[in-house]
Amino acid sequence: MPFRYIRWRASEFSSETADSTAAGFHLHFYEDFARKETRISFNEKKAIMKTENLETIARKLVAPGKGILAADESSGTIEKRLKSINVPSTEENRRMYREILFTTKGAGEFISGVILFDETIRQKSRDGRGFVEVLEQQGIVPGIKVDKGAKAMANFPGEKITEGLDGLRERLAEYRQLGARFAKWRAVIAIGNGIPTRTCIDANAEALARYAALCQEGDLVPIVEPEVLMDGDHTIERYFEVTEQTLRSVFDSLAEHRILLEGMLLKPNMVLSGKDCPQRASVQEVAEATVRCLKHVVPAAVPGIVFLSGGQTDQQATEHLNAMNQLPDLPWQLSFSYGRALQAPVLKAWKGEATNVAAAQQAFHHRALCNSKARFGKYTEEMESAKAA
Ligand code: 13P
């Protein structure tokens, strides 16, 4: 029996219920042994961390009607994105592209935060203002991706482990100095023949929790992103099962590392049919399965859940978010932290031409507006044609 399981079982029993029988003694012993590591009162946590600040920023990021833009593509990923519109990935082109997004007029009405990459947080707009300042002037909170990418996991073919814990405390301090108020770390779980393994899930969960602890220590709100990939022919039922198992392991590790749930955000995948699955789940089915899965595992103390788009089209990602926000009794804010689903139409409109900048910004504004409406369950398909008009 894995140690983690014993600990979880033991913590179901309070010390009052443990009696002096042999079994009772064992339970008591395990509980004491296991829980004294994680037992820390809310007030103690408040004394250790600047919790007020963490809680305020976390809530601001999921303010009603707003969500996050993930513009933290690593050098390799942004190269792919720019290549798709035949634009070479030079530092200046990457800077220009990000400037289009960040200087879009009125973006702050729908966008609460932007996740930056190491290169981007140090760049400036053409008028000489740093990107951090540009965002702050729009009322947008700057954030930073701090993981070093998902690498092949030794001894586990087809599985990945995210790296970047070494030196993280120092890097976080520098980013905080540069103006970042929150951070992101992405773990990747693949579904396939015989995978994911428990080992891969738990190793990634442990890394996420260690990252989150360092963030809270360094006064940055951690966005915890365990992404179960949609690649493959898995059914929605299988996707549900793996997502639930992954989130269970993540919240178990977060508790062990004494994470303040009120001062973090979760960034999960939605539960849908795998990309190549012949049976396609409807929008309503996706919304219900995703919320049911999250309700099984995510504590209500977490202020918000900000979904990744993960390869859905921009419109699908909006429709799913909208349907979820129409469901009753949601204990958390349900929002977005989209990369591709916010940027695809912008790239398509821009094509690297200065004359297309206004159209690209209009496309971004429109996509952000649609997702803002979806936060209230008030998005309709007609809004798509409003853009063309
Ligand atoms: P996508 O919305 O394109 O999946 O990107 C979100 C993200 O930040 C992945 O880490």
C-alpha cells in the first residue's frame, strides 16, 4: 500500500475516535505521525506569508467578467506560432507581436492578468515603457511562467516531468522585483496505452506543490497547471477518470506542502472527448463532466479555476466556458487563462504586416469580450458574426 494512501486513510479519523485497542492505536499513531507535518493553523499561515496580498491578487485575477491571457510561449513555441503566419521568430518580431496584444485599447475591461515569458517581462513597447508598466496602466496584473518545460521522464516512455525547481527561489525574487505578482508552472500528463502511470502523476504533483510553496513564500500567487492532454482517441469518460486522479494527487501534495488555498489558482484542462475520439461529447456534456470532476476534488477555498484551451478552437473554448457558467451552485469563479484560444484570431489578422495592427487588435478585443460574456453565461453565437460586421 503506498504511503500516501495510508496517510489519507488515517487522516479520516480524528484522534478522539482512536481508542486504546490495537487497531485504534495504529490509527492514532499513523494520524499523529502523518498530520503533524501538515498541521498548521490558518493564523500561523497568515503570520508566515503575506497572505492578504496573495488572496487579494488571486481574487483580482478572477474578478467577474475577466480572465487571463497566456502570452508566455517559450522560444520554441512562439517560433511555431509565428511560422504559421510566415513571420520569422526574431526578438523584434516577438516584441512587436506582444506589443499588439498588450496595447489593445480597452483590453483591461476583460483581461485581469497576462502571463509573460522571461524574455517578454524584460521588453519594452516602442514608446519606451516596459511591458510591465504598459499592462499596469491598463489595470492588468503582470505574471510570469517559471517552469523550464516538460522533459522526457527517465524510465517512463511517453511521459513527461516538468523541470525548473533548482534556483527557483532566486528567480522568483527577481521576477517579483521586475513587477510580476503571480506565476505559472505547467505539468503535462498524457493519456495512452498504459499511461499515465501513478509515478508520473505523483512526481508532477510534488513538483507543482514545491513550486507553489516557493511562490507563496516569495509573495507571488501560484497558478497550478496540471494539464491532462486532449491528444489521443480517449473517450470523455477516460478523460474524466485521468483528470480526477491527477487533481486528487495535486491537491494531496498541495496540502502536504501547506499551500494556502485562498492564495492560489488552479489551471486545469476541461473534460472532453480526446482529439481523435470518434464519439464527440456535446457542449453541455463537456460542461457537466468538467464541473462534476472539479467538484469531486477541488476545495471551495480555492478562489478560482482558470481553464487552459489546450487545442480547442477559440469558439469551442468560449462555448464550453459559457455552458459551465450557466450551471448552478458553482463554489469557485470559473474563468479562462487561454493562450491559443485568445491569440489564434490575432495572428491570423496580423500576418506580420504593420497595416494589419488595428485589425489584429480588434480581433483580440472581440475574443476577450466573448470570453468575458462567457464568464456570466451570457455568450451567444450571434456575437461571432458581430465581429464580421
Ligand atoms: P492554451 O490555452 O493554448 O492551451 O495555453 C494555455 C497555457 O498557458 C498552456 O500552458
